Amino acid sequence: MSADSPRSATPWFATPEAAPGQMLSSDWLPLSGVANHIAVLSLIGGLVWLYFASKRWSAERDERAAEAEALALLSSPREFTADELLVYDGSSAKHPLLLALKGRVLDVRKGDDYYGPGGPYCQLAGRDGSKAFAMMSLKAEDAIADLTGVPDDHLKILEDWYDKLTAKYPTVGWCAGNAFGYRGPEQPSEASSADGTSAAQSKKSD
């Protein structure tokens, strides 16, 4: 063939090892740059979806666990030590949100905006904060059950809070050894005054 003769056209998919016009096996065809980018982006997208899906599944599992525990407590209220009650301060989504008032433990999940993490009264969750309710205080040091030194007019405020919250939220237990005499809805306690002095204690002092 002379230099002036047109060069035979060789397909782009032919190689020196392949005869002109013969395609290589698809096993030897490399992915193009665009295909590589698509593959990488698809992998990243899949991993991102899996991450958020796993978080959603985990949150739903925790929510179901908290709901199941709340129902169990509602059907069978129990005694809580201070350390046990602290587990229910909202820091773990696996447990319902609880707080205690005058020794009575309440399920305050419906008040999550107030008592849950980040809420204005979150420091009252997971403990008996009777003094804080009485003093209308948001100080962490006042979130205790001891009413020593609380003025009589503030004890009335505590009673108002007690009536309001026990009517709004279900009772699921009581604080171990509480000074208010509350021992559970199925076990009527001795009548007690706002300062935690039981009727029996008052009778002994007469």
C-alpha cells in the first residue's frame, strides 16, 4: 500500500493483539473515567443511606423499648432507689422519662418538651425535685426531696404542683424510703403533710 493510500480504519476497541475489526473480550475492557466516578458516588451514597438508616432503626428500637418499659411500670409500679431513678433522666432513649414529686414517681414522657434533655426543667428529671418545685427554682442544687427550711407558703406551692402533675401524668412507682410516706397507688400511704411529716409521726409527737 502506498503512502498516499488511505489508512485502513481500525476501531477504537481494537488493540495490536487483535486483528482489525475484531473486538476484544468484554473482560478486557476497562471502565471509563465517568463509569468509575459513578461507581464511587454510588458506593458513597449507599454508605450514607446505610448510616442514616441504621440510626433511624436504632432510634425506633430504643423508642419501642422505652414504650414497653413504660407500659410495664404502669401496670406494675415499683420502688426506685435514687440511683435507679437517675437512669430515667432522659439521657438514654431506651428508658422512659420519669421524675418524682413528694416520693411519687411519674411518667412525664408527654412533657418531654419541658423535662426532657434541653428542656427548661430537665434538671428535675430522674430525681425527686420536691424542693425545686416548692421554691420554683431551676437550680440543680434545689432538685432534691429534702424540704428543710422551705417556708410554709412555698409548701402550699408544692401541693399545687403535686395536684397538677399527679393528675396529668401517670404514676409508675415511688422513691425508696421517701419521707412523704408514699408507697404506691395500690398501697395507700399514711396521710402526710406537705413537709413530709406523716400522720403517724405527727401522732407520736402529740
